[in-house]
Amino acid sequence: MVARLPVTMRTLLISIAVILTGLLAGSCDKEETAAPPAPADPPAPTEPAVPHSYTVSTLAGSGIYGFADGHGEDAAFREAYGLATDAEGNLYVADSGNNRIRKITPDGWVTTVAGDSAFGSANGTAAQARFNYPHGLVVDGDGNIYVADAGNSLIRKISPDGIVTTLAGSGAAGFKNGRGKEAAFNFPADIVLDPDNNLYVSDGGNACIRKITPDGVVSTFATGFGFPEGMEIDKAGNLYVADAGGFVVRKVTPQGVVSILAGSTSILGYVDGNGADARFHNPEGIAIDGLGNLYVGDLNAAIRKITPAGIVSTIAGTGVKGFADGTGPEARFSEPSGMAIDPAGNLYVGDVRNLRIRKIQL
């Protein structure tokens, strides 16, 4: 059994980010900057799990807290939060606790793309580069990887040949719009890309979504969040945000209009149902399929599905923490977070406390 750490590095960083936000003037929305509570045992489900035909397996990870490249269960992770896929079906992992970006081939071979166990903010070759708790990432059509380097409050870029540069951020936690290094972030948690190559960043500590144009100009796109983490974007340009601090999943239109798609900002819990009737417990990760269905990594130790009509159901897990592969309610998770879907339609989950990457056949 994998022992749960009493205090995670992520919890400490979020707490520091919130304290700094309160001290720094000019945040996106000061009254909305409260971070999500530290992960705790979620409430018991209020509705019985519904049987599903979704099969859960383990793609990679030994369940041992550490670092190792290798095949499948020979590999090791430390708090694998952010996930992204490329056009060839490769999976990229923001291995937060190891300060590395990892790559997993479709057949389960794990390698290191960039970074080292030592944290820092150095640019350079893959071996020279340093990160500080990278938390989210996205891959563009040319193979460039953009990283939300949360602990450094930076947005980094990794070219296909492994050269790491800084795209935006001063390196000091704060809030400021501007070009490149003039801008400031506070625990950037995730990042997505639109068809025009604009990047959107969930700026957790500033409780808002930031936009970065292709030439590096940073602006504030949307406000009014609790602590935004995972993000996705649909074909129409709508953003979907797992608002961990607000206990809801939000939708943001291309014009920046924010609404609640599912959940309640006043009540956390575990309830399937229609839109406002559903309950989440710190939703952290999110992915979207070709039909517009959303999949959410919920701290309830369950994988939730939201249809375009806003109907919430559970596709895997039951709200009981643990580790088990299997079909639907037979599976067990422990802090499922980052989510990504590959071109073949497989869903991948960063199962943080189980120190594994899980695969769900949709």
C-alpha cells in the first residue's frame, strides 16, 4: 500500500501562493483568491454508483514514490499532475515532485524530456533545464511543449529538440499583465492552446484565467474563480475549467463570459445528477472528447463525466480511495487529477497518490 504524505509540496505551494496574493496589490479578483482546502477524505457518496462498461488499467508507474524511467510498472513518479497528448498518441506528464517533464509512448515506455530532480528555473538543453513543480502542460501541432511551471510562476516552452526557454513570467509570484518577462503569475496550474495559437493559463493563486498571444503578450481573460486548475477547450473555443476552490466546473465563452456548468460553489460532495444538482469535491483535472463530453478528475476518488447537456455521472471509481484496476465501480483511485485523451479516444488519468498513470477505455 502506498502511504499518503501528510503534507504535499503542492499544498505548501498553494498556501504560499495565496498568502502572497493577499500581500500583492492588483490581483485579478481579490475576494476570489482563496485556495482549495488541503486534500482531505471526501464525504461518502450520497447516491449509489451506477455500473459502467469503462475499463481501467495501469499504463505506467510502480506505485513507489521516486524517479525511474522504464517500461510500465518499472517507471516511477512523484505527484504526476498535468497530462497532455500529441498527434502520435504519446502522453506527456508534468511530474511535479520530480521537477521533470516525462514522456510515455502508447506502449508504455517512460522517458524524461527535460528537467532534473533539483528544482530551479534554468533554461537551456533538456539536461541543463530546471523546473519547480511543473503542474500543467500542452503540446502544439509542431511538437512544442508549453509548461505551467507553478513553483516558478513561469510559462516555459520546450522545443522538439529539447531546448527549454521562458515564454512569460518574471519568476516572482504576483499579478501583472504585459509582454513576456514583464508579466507575473501566481501558481499557474494548467495551460491550453486554441487554434490561433493563443495560450490560456489557469492562474490559480490569482483566481483568474490569463491569455498569452503568440508574440508573448499576457492579458487577463476571465475572473471570478475560486482556485482554477485543469482546463480544456472545445471546437467552438469555449474553455472548461475545473475550479478546485469553487467545487464546480465552469464554462468560459470566447468572449470571456463565465458560467457554472455543473456543481455548487457552496456545497462540496459527491452527487451525480443534472448541472446544479451535481456535487464535486475539489475537481482538479479535465479532458474533452470528440463529442463534447467532459471527464473530470475529482478528489472524491472518482472519474466523473459531464455531457454537453450538463448531466453528471461517474464512469469509474466509487468515492472510496484505493488502488485497483477493473471495470467502472471496481476501479479505485487516490486523488485523480490530470486528464488527457489521445487520438484513439483513450482517457488517461494522473492518479497522484497512487503514483501511477491510469488508462480508461472510453
